[in-house]
Amino acid sequence: MLAADMRAIAHAFNWAEKVERLGSLEEFVASGKFLSNEQVARLAVYLRRNHEDELERPVSAHTFNRRLFAVSQFLEWASDPLNNGGDAPSDVTHLAVNIFMVSQWLNKKKLQTGPSSRQEPTTKDEIDHIIRAIGPNETGRFPEGIFSEGTRYRNFVMFLDAYNSGKRRSELLTTKVEHLPVDERYNLFYVVRQQDAPEDPRKGRPPRGKTNERFVPLADQGVLPLILRYRDAPPPIGRNSPRFTTPYLYVTADGNPVSISAADYIIKQIGKYAARAVDMDPTLDEFARAQLRKSLLSLSWHRLRHAWAERVALDLYRQHHEGAWRILREWGGWNDEKTMERYIEYARRAINYSAAERYLITSAARSERLRTFGRVEAKGKR
């Protein structure tokens, strides 16, 4: 294990000297400098490759994660001047924040090494690729080959609804027209308590769930006009037809409510279309593309709910601090806070991370002002 860690650090040294042209990595960090986020990303790409292999094929996820850990530990050790025979740092807080930031950046590059029982939320990059893949452009035209003409707008709106309201799949499918806000002046969706309904034809497989009755605001209010357009427009854009007598919002071409199997097919196809868009994205390196594509191919409605919960938890925590969890519990329809622990922890970590970033930016600006003032003072004395 020690030999593997030493090889990982040697790879980092080689990257710093021959690829990034920083000179000795130890001297670089010991002098008080720190790797930027972009440099950490390039270092991670370098560590992902097997440099003993002529084709430089990727190493295993386990090896890659071990390399990241070893390099992170080394950078943390080398950044403290006391470990290099120097004096104690004058600004301990600034040093700690820098070490924390680099450690967080490296940790974000870790890969999953085995099956996980927990579905990870969709990331912002994934959401951006999904919207580009299945959404209309500025002229309202959808990409070619995306669903059929009569379903592409409905499917896009279903995705936006789930991502911005945090509804479970069962809640999404049992949303009725009457549950929507009357118009764009309001932003609260009514989510009913799940129960058998005589008007629901899906008797063999009722889309029931563990729903608590609640009102939920959309995370992005700009989505509401798109949902209301689907409600009000005639086919093939919307569901406003005298032939459609079902009260449910999301319907098929023949006016029946969308089934569970159809909904599962829709979300899988959305993931496939987005993965195809990733393949054509020239801004991604091969490893980022592979990770993004793999994640999109496992897209599910529940992962969108996780993503919604993380976004909302962060916004609520910024506004209400510890009072945020009562609101989040109500909006998400959870029975207890234990289910929300991961979102609470995520929000706290993200707030701390943002605070660290702001500290660095403020400190850098303050240092630059002091340097400028010093140069002006020196010039005046001359």
C-alpha cells in the first residue's frame, strides 16, 4: 500500500514538473502556493491514466481513488511550512481554508468503486445536457429524433415538473389538472395524499406512494408557464382536447393517463438522448465524458427527486438556517427528518464550501489592494 501511495505521489511530481511546468511540487506548495481548481482537474485526469501502459489506458476506479487520497494527504502535509522546516504561518485560517479547498476539489473527482444502494442525485452538468438534448431551442424547435411529435413536449414538461417539484413518480403520474396553479401569478402545486381513485383506470398497477398531502412551490418559477402551456394547448403540444375526459394531467395520445411502465420508458429514453448529447460535446475529456454518460444511462425519476431535495435544502438553509428542515420535510412529504439527513449534511457542507471560497476571494482581493498600496507608497517615496 505504501509503495502504491509513493508511486501516486511520484506521478503528481511528474505532472507538476513535466506537464504543468510548476517545477518541484513540494517546493511549489511549500512556498505558500496552491493548486487552482482547474489545475486539480488536470491533475486528476493525469492520475487516471496508467503511465506504464503504452496506450495510457485508465486505471481502475479503486486505484484512481487511492491515488487521489495519497496525493491529497501529501499536499496537505507539504502545505504546512512547519513540516518543511519553515516558520509557523502568519494566517492559519487562510492556510486551513486553502488546504480544505484543494482537498474538496480532489475528493470530488473520486469514482464509485462498487454498487451503491443509494441513488445519487443528478448533477447540474447532467441536467444541462438533458435540457439541451430534449428541450426546444430559442425558436421553439425540438431536436430531431427526440420522441414523437405528439409526446416530446409532454415528456419535456414531465421532466421539468419532477426536477422542480421533487414529486415521486407516483405523485407525478397522479397529478390532476385541478392540482395546478390557476395561472402564472401563483407557484404552489397541490400534491394529494395517495389513495385509490375510482376515476383512475390503472387499477392493475395503481401508482400509489407514501405521499403526505402538501403544497410545493416550483424551484424554478420560470417552468410554470411551460407546464400551463401543456395544460392549455391542444394536441400535439398539449392535452386540451374535448376527447380527453380523464382528470389526470399527463396523458397519452388517446387520452388515457400515462402508466408506470410508460413513465419508466420515458425517463430511460431521456437518459439515452442526453448520453448521446454528451458523446457530441467537444468540451469534455474522455474520462469526464465516460462518467457523465454512465450516470445519464442510469437516470430515474427518483434521482430527479434527490437533485430537487439538494437544491431546495441549500436554498432553505441559506435563508432559514436550522429552521430549514421543517420546511423541507413539509415540501418533500417526508414523515421524519431521518430520511432528510443526507440533504441536511449536503447543505451544511455546501455552505461551508461557499464560505471558504468567499474567504479566498476576499483575502486575495485584500492582498492585491495591499500590494497596490505598497507599490504606490514606494513610488511616492522615490
